[in-house]
Amino acid sequence: MEGVIKMSVVITGKFQGDTAKFRQALVERAAEFEKIGQEGRAAGALHHRFAIGDGFVMVIDEWESVEQFQKFMADPELQAFIGSVGGAPVPPEVIVAEAISSSDQF
């Protein structure tokens, strides 16, 4: 459909946990992170990035839809992986917002 703009969603997740263990896993388990990244792209992820704060890991993603993100995150194997790389067994703080364009975007 010409002229129809499909909007994506930006999703941030703040996961409490062991950030030293997470940093170590980024190196030692890089192949697993890459595989999950490929699966995410196949499931509708457009962009993905991590950030580390004091006692938490933040995930900054852009997805085609919130439903695709929710389905991806509900995978029990992914949940187990998150725990094995330092994620605490508490639900993350998740924020979902519609991605918009602006003239100052970069």
C-alpha cells in the first residue's frame, strides 16, 4: 500500500542482576548472544542494544510490533538464558513507546 507508514515500537527493559556476570557472558558466550540476535531479527526486531547501570542491564530495542516482542520474550529458553547470564529472577521494568520521526533524528 503506497503512502501507508508502518510505525514501529521502541522498547526498553531494565533487568536487575549481576552486571559483572553479564559483562563476562558477553565475551564468553558471544556466539549464544549472536544466535539470539539472529532469532530476534527473524522475529521482527529492527534494532537492539545493551547498556549497563548500577546493578542492572538495560535493553534498548526497536520492534515491528509489541506483539512480536512479547512472543519473542515469552520463550522459556530465552528466559533461562537471561537468568544464566546474570538476570535476577524478577520481572524487568518494561517501557513501550511508538517510534516517531523528527527532523533532528540521528
